[in-house]
Amino acid sequence: MGNQDLKAANVETRQAWNQNAAFWDLRMGEGNHFVEVLIWPATQRLLNLQPGERILDVACGNGLYSRRLVAMGAEVVAFDFSEELVARARARTADQQAIIYHVLDATDEEALLDLGRAHFDAALCQMALFDMAEVRPLFHALGKLLRPGGRFVFSVLHPCFNSAHMTQVAEREDLAGELVTRYSVKVFGYMTPTVSHSAAMTGQPTPHLLFHRPLQVLLGAAFDSGFVLDGLEERSFPPDHPGGSDLLSWGGNFGEIPPVLVARLRFPG
């Protein structure tokens, strides 16, 4: 993506998230079923947080993961490029939760490096890499911000099964006299990186840009910056998870198809 395209995408994305901040904060709060069932358990395992470690929370949103990390004994520095989301993160953070919040753009490597070279034991980025117009500056910066052996744990919409280039399907068949409904996804695009408008949650005020990257592009950017992949979990809801009234909800009906991928990268140093 050229500099002008990157700048335009950043402006549009920041405006969208500022406009969606109140809605997102109200609906997300301190977590939802994606957080509790899919993302946070895998994150805890892969991060393996030790008390007193200094963690960088990248694209922190309303700060829900920062607050969980502090409750586990971490020192947390968090940033997002949406001023409105950072304001809501600060409003939700109690005085005793010592979290330092910044308004920063994850595509601005120089600004990120001002956070301190070799300052962090680990970094976290939850469900946000696909909201960034470019990820290489972040990976380059993290290679310098992390201490030798530092790890970076991130979660994303699974690019193979949960992107703008798939549809969820429910099909009913007569199987030896028994009506059976099968749930699946149809993928009609994967290899080519694309940009499209999307809604993180039904009803959000403004669509935002979604940047689809196949795994070889996403992980390739990390490998080019010196990271190695040493942990990965593909997360799906268990079959008994309630799906609610929506038959095409990920909860319950798509137990064999993971909508979320959680990974750990490590910087050898």
C-alpha cells in the first residue's frame, strides 16, 4: 500500500472507530462470548504471564484486556489510535489499575519506538491486526520494543474461514429418513489481500475498513522482522455453546470451523 493510500485508509479507519467507540464500548464492555470462550483462554495459555512483567497492549480498544493483565500482576502500557476509545478505556480504568494509555498509530514505527526500546517483556494485540492498513511497521517496531526472547501474542479473525470472502451456510438434507441440518462456510476468496467495508458488530453506526491478509502475508511480515512462530491455537465454540436465535451464529453450530486464530510469536534476540 502506497503512502497516500495508507494515509487515506488510516484517516477513514480512525474516523470510523471514533464514531463507533460509544457503541463498541457499550456492547463489548468487559468482554463477550468471543472474548470469554475463544480469545482469552488461549491468550492466557500462550502469553504465560509472569507477575511483574511489562506488557504492551497494541490497539487496546476500551482497555478490557489491559485491565485483565493488570489484575494478573502485569505492568501495562496500552495504546490505540482512536481518541474516543482511549478516552473510554481511561474512564473504565480504576485508579488502582496502573495502566498508561497513549493515543498512537500502529502504522507509525517512529512513534512506537518512543515507547522505549527493549522496554517490554511481551506484547498483545487482540482482534485488531485486520483493522490496520499496514502491519509491517508494527512488527518492525516490536522487534525493537521487546526484550530478547520477548513474545507477541495476537488474535485475529481466522483468515481462512472468517473473512469478507466467505458465507455461512445452513443446508438441510434427508439422511435415511432423518432431516439433518449441516453448517458450513463457503470460501470464495483467500489468497489475494483485499480491503473491504465491514461491521464488527451488527448495528454499529459506521462500517469500518477490514484488511484481509492470507496467512503467508500476515505471518510473512512477522518473519521478515525476525520473529518465529512457536504457538498457535484455532478456536471454535464447543457444540453445546448456545447459539441464540440466529441459526448462523458461530456459537454452537459451527464447532468444526474456527472463527478465530490465536498465535504466539517470539523474538529470539
